[in-house]
Amino acid sequence: MLRSRRFSPATAATVLIATAVVLGSAPASAYADTPLPVPTALGTSPAPAGGASGDACGAEAPYGYIGLDDVIFSATASWANDPQAVSMEFDVVGDNGSAPLDYTEPAVSGSPASLHLPEGDFTDGTTYMWQARTVDSTGASSAWSAPCHFIADHTPPPQPVVSSTDFPSSGTGPVPRTTGTITFTLPGGTAGDATRFYYDLDGSPSVSTGTPEYDDISSGNSWVPVNPDGTATITITPTLAASNWVDVQTMDRAGNISQPVHYSFSLGWPTPDVNGDLNGDSHRDLVAATSAGTLFDLFGNGDGTVQPARTFSNETTDWSPGLIAQSGDYNGDGYQDILRINPNGVVVEDVNNGLGDFNEEVVANWYRADGTDWSKTTQFVLPGPVAGADTSNLVTVENNQLLLWTAGRFGLTDGGTPTVLDAKFKGWTVITPGDVNGDGLPDLLLRDNANGKLKLALGQADGTYGAPSTWRTVGHGFSSKKYRLIVSVGDANGDGTADLYAVTTAGRLVFIPGKPGNTFGSPVTLTTTGIDWTQVTSLA
Ligand SMILES: [Ca+2]
Ligand SMILES: [Ca+2]
Ligand SMILES: [Ca+2]
Ligand SMILES: [Ca+2]
């Protein structure tokens, strides 16, 4: 009779509740030939941390911890049909004698049903057991699920003391780009329940105020595990001149974090890097942008060879569409920067942090007098500073004209109108070897793409280069059929002559050493760069 589909729902509910009381167990549904389903896949968000099972339920002791945060309980059940609106009942019971938290939430067959309770519903140090069951509108219910557990931990961990002999908090430390250590120490000589120190070097100051929150850690921060004695040591390479800082917060097993500690230290000023050196080791380096949008650094070894190409994961710029050029420090911090024509046809400055990491882009004042942009530029190079200067004039090719733009740290000068160096530059490539004749003025190499001749144009005191008729042939065999890309970063092997790097049409990077008298030696293939040179679209 209890399972009759013609039975009155109201009567059935009454009978079922009475039966449940009498029998002390959950009755079957009045409307299905099978009992209501027992929920499975129980879990909380956040999941309990630091417990035995490591799952989201906490089935077995020792139970895990949930910190200062709201808790979302979820459970799933499936049923064939739903004539009487099956829903999910959650029952959460603390071991501190407080009233159970019992709520019934809507449910959909096969999908998680959830209950969201605020962090204020939970008491620090209390162990909670919770279960779920399905119920329908007749009052019928399934058996309870197997119990889940967690312990509420609302006590944030202590702040660490920050110390460093390499980077002392008073006085002036070493020069930027010195690698050294900083130590975090918790009071009492023990980790307690602290698990991690989150830290950020020279980042935005942490915004935590008042009660520390569970999830205030910025996603970009690094972390180290806390040793049993409550300490951890990090190794860093700060790059800013003068003022640097580290922000650190302790995290405990439940995910609670301490208030931040702000540790500031002062460094000296870097000696400005030479042109072409992107990482401060005095060796000339290359940068290569690919069609996939990646920028690779190829740090020179000082002998013309380069190290395997490397990228920096924090560079989010899409480098694929634009031309890049290097030579000059455009923000005055002593580190060599990159200029780039971005996809909008705008010249931007990509700021080097001193390690070859260009993660900050500045839209500066590279405005042309006629109001047009740089989208028609087909070649884009920086010849290098006049001796004693930080920044370089700009040379471009546009409409088959070789153009000189006088420029400084803050962009184009002289009103943003170019000087035409050669009005018939079709089929030529401009290369920037720096000052090859030692007069302090940067010179140019010009390649005839078809016949492979290299010509030298000496820089003049007024910044120009003399008419093409004065360019002197200094090399042969450099045709574009052989070398798809060809550049110079000056003297890469330290013998006093400007050298060349080229990408062959077969997809290899070669080093071509300069020889006395402005001639060139045999190309040397560099085989250990680790990148596909057929994908490189711009080299500088
Ligand atoms: Ca270097
Ligand atoms: Ca710079
Ligand atoms: Ca010169
Ligand atoms: Ca050389």
C-alpha cells in the first residue's frame, strides 16, 4: 500500500514520517518502486586541507582544516524520474554542542546540489561532521550518506621576521642584479601549523588590512615551504636601483594567511650596460621575435657564440606582428631596452629589468610630424648612441626610402620629420654595426640583397651618413637568397671589430666575425640555440 501510485501524497507523507519515527530509519519513497537515492560525491569548497584522506569529503581521521572562508557543501544523486521534486538535505553538526545546521536545497538529477554557508556559521577549533540525503515533497527521504568531516581553523598564523645579510634593511647593499638570500623566521622556533611563506619581490604592496582573509594572496606571488623550525630562505636577484622590497605573508594548513610584512632594502646604482648587452655581463646579446609571438633572448658568451634561447614567463606581450630594434636605454635605469612597432603601428618601448626580461611596455612619444603611424615601416633599426649618449637616432625603411629620424630618450626630436638618406633603397637591407671607425659616431652597413655586397656608410657629425655614392664596399656574399635576416650588435667576440649574425634561408643562425679592415671571416653555424629559426620574423 505504501508504494501505490494512487496513494494520496499528503497521507503518504504523514504515514512516512510516522514510520520513520517509529522505525528510526529513513523510509523509501512513496512514488517510486525503488528507494530515493543516497547522495554520493560529497565535498566542500574549499576542500579540507592537511587531513588524512586529502579528498574533499574528509571521510577518515585525522580530519583536514578549513580556514577563514565561506564553505560550500555539495552532493550528487541521480534518479530516473521526479514526480515529487527531489531535493537535497544537508546536515552539519559541530562537536561543540551548537545547534545543527540543517538546510534543504534544490537538486537536479545527476548534478551537484550545493549549500553555501558563511564563515561566521563555524567556530574556530570545532570539528564538523556533515551528511546529505535526498528528500521529496512527500517527506520521504533516502538514507544519509556516509559522513564527511572538517575542522574549522579561524586562527591566522603569525607574521615572520624578515632578515638578510646580503640585503640589509639599513645602509646600502650591493649593486642591483646581485643574487643573495633573505630569511623568514616565525616566532617560537617552530612552524606550528604554518605551511608556506608567500612573497613578492618589488611587487605591488599587499592590500590586506583588518582581518586576514583566506584568499588574499596575489596569484603571481611565489612561495616557499616553512621548515619545521619555522624558517625559510629564499634566493632572489633584485634589479631596481636604490629602493627594493619584499612583501611576505605566512599561510597555515587551513589556508589562513597572516598580515603582510614589508621588508625594504636599499641597493646601489648599476653601472650602465654597454649597447647590445641585455643582461649585464658585458657580452652582446640578440633578441628574436617569432611568428608565434614569442620573444627569445640569446645571451652572448663573449666569443660570438650564444647561449640557448630563453624566454621569460611573465612576458605577456604578443611579439609576432612587429619589428624590434635594440640599442639604447630609454628610461635611464642603466639597462638596455627594446623599441618595437606594435600591431597598431605605434612605436613602444619595452623596458628591460636588467636581466633581459621585458615585462613592461611604455607607449612613449614617437610621434611623426605628419600624423601618420609606423605601419608602413619595413625595416626598423637603432644605429646606436653617439659616444657618451644613452639613446640612439632611429633609421627606418618606408616606401623604399632609407630614413633617418633624430631621436632621444623621450622619442622623436626635430619635430618628427625624417631626413631621406637614400630615396632609392629598394632591394637593400640596413644593418647597425655601431661605430666601426672609432670616431664616436655610429656607422651603417648596407646590404644589396640581390648581389650580396655589403657597403659601409660612415656616420657624420650632423647625424647623417653621406650620399649613397660615398658608401664603400666592404664585403661580398651576403645576398638575401643566402641570408634571410642579417643584423649586427657590434663587436660580439671582443676582438675590436663589428660582427654580424644572420639567419640562413635553410633556417640556421650563423655568426660572421668581423676582420680588421672592415672585412669578414667565414660564417660559423650556432647549433645549440634550441629554436626554429624559420619561425623568427624579427632579429635585433
Ligand atoms: Ca649580455
Ligand atoms: Ca632601460
Ligand atoms: Ca663611426
Ligand atoms: Ca668582433
